[in-house]
Amino acid sequence: MKTVIYEPNNRDRKNYIINEKFLQFSKDFNFGVYACQAYRPETKGKVESLAKCIDEIRVHNKEFENEEELNAIVEKLEQKINNRISTATGLPPNELFYKHEFSVLKKNQVGPAMYSLYQQHKVERKVNDLGLVSYANNLYSVPISYAGKVVSLVINEDKLNIWFNNNKIAYHDLLSDKQKYKKVITEEHLIDMYKHNNLFSGNNEKLYETARETLKVLKIFNKEGSDNNG
């Protein structure tokens, strides 16, 4: 997954690039990132073991009629799997966990404040003809080439990240809750929009000057009227 690793880890185990946000996450929660070799199930024993658990659950398909019966089947399998001796460690998962891992995890507790940094809210929006998307009664810019397309808005604290097909195409600082009916546009996006509409064709000096003046006006407009609807 590109949310974890950018390049696959093939022959050279050191030849991979970890997603910078996930790397920071691992540091905040005090765990290391170890990339298994791609397309080699022998190096991913824990993942393969989980797949076997799913297969064991599938055996009981249609043997239950309600949620309570399903929970009972899962609980029985849980006890069976957690007490089964692992061929990799020579110990059942329960024994390994409580003897070696539980105390370490207790020392590595993370407070609620750290979790809140990684909580995200995601919505989808259609980009309008001017290359703008709406969120919380404000408009934010994206490259004009995405006009008419549906993009994903990922809100994390005071940041708005805009994605299309797993690629981040824009990011902005969110306006405050008091600011309504404002526009947040980057100079790059504004210039692209002017060029797309053949404005100031052949006159780059006028193009950039107009873009800068427009952004100055927007900046003033966004600061004013933040305590009301305009």
C-alpha cells in the first residue's frame, strides 16, 4: 500500500521508500517498520497465518442463524488459534503475548492527544468548472485539469488534503469555522485556470500581475467578515 511504502521491496531488502507520514506515525507510536520482500509469502508469516484464520472461519459458513451464534463460533476459534503452538516461535500466541509482549506494550502507552493527531475525516466532492471544491461553505482550489472530476477531501486537524486516485493533488490550511463563503486559491492553480481559459494569451507579465492582484484581494476578503456570513 502506498499509504505505507512507496516502492516495492524486491531483491535488496534495503531498497524501499517508506511513506513519510507513516514513518512519522511509527516514530510517534514507538515501533519500527520492517518491509517484507514483495511476492514472497515465506517472509510474511504473520499475514499468512491471518489468512489461515479466515479460511477456518469460512468452514463454518451457513452454520449460524444470528449474530450470537456467529460470535460463539469466532470465540471458540479464537481460543483454539491463540493456544495453538506456532511453528515459528515454538510457543502459543497467548503465552508469547503475556510473557514477552504485554509488559512492553504497557510501557509504550500513547495518550489520547497523540491519537487525535491521526484522526481524519474524509468526504468526496466534485470539482467545479473553475477548479474549485466546496467544503464547509468555502471553496478551495485544485489544478484546473481536475474540473468535473470527483476528488477526496481528507481533513486532519486544520489541514485540507485533496486526493485523486491515491495521488495528493492539493493541500490547504482550513479556514476557521467563523469564515463562510470564502475562496482559498493558490497562485499556481489560479494561473493554470487563466491559461486554460486563454486569458492574457501571450502576455505573461499581465497574467502574473493579474494573478497576484487577485490573490491580494482574496486574502483581504477572507480576513474580513469572519464573524458573519460575508
